[in-house]
Amino acid sequence: MVNEGPYNHQASDSAYQFVQAALAKGHRIYRVFFYNDGVHNATRLTEPPQDDRHVVNRWSKLAEAHGLDLVVCVAAGLRRGLVEDNLAPGFRISGLGQLVEAGIQADRLVVFGD
């Protein structure tokens, strides 16, 4: 679960690197759930400077390459102006039930950010 935005906290970078490393070691990631300000990781409206990393594109490319399920909390997204129309590729909007299901299906639930 990612609870912080891509450019105001280390949580998103740490989560991305954790998922990437786990996949490289052969682990399966059941789902990445974006909650609270973490939903900002899913907006296609992000345009960082050319010399900065593009966190949203990183998540999208990782999802495409590994078939990751990137889920954005609908309530947290709506509060922050995130709707289907501005969702980046690879992300989908759903409810907290998806987080609960991931907690049940996975061996571990790792939380990044407050």
C-alpha cells in the first residue's frame, strides 16, 4: 500500500523499488493499492522536469511488464480530483474492498508512508 504522493515523500520511490526488487527475485506481487495522497501516483497529468524521474510512468511501465494490479482508492481519488479521465495507463479505480482482498490473498501487506 502506498500512502504518499510521488514527489513529496520517499514512500512512492521506496514502494516502487521494493516491488521491482521483489519481482526480480521471483516473488509475486498480488496488488499495489494507492491510498490517501498515494493516489497522486496514478495521475496522467503529472509532468516532471526532464532531469527528474517520472514516477507515474515508472509504475505504468512496471505494471505493463509484469501484469501488476495497480488499484487506486475511489474515495481518496475523488477527494483529490482523480477520476477515470485522468488516470495513467495501468491503474484502475476501485474501493477499499480491493485492499482487504489483497490482505487476505497475500502473505504480507507492506505499507509505504503514513
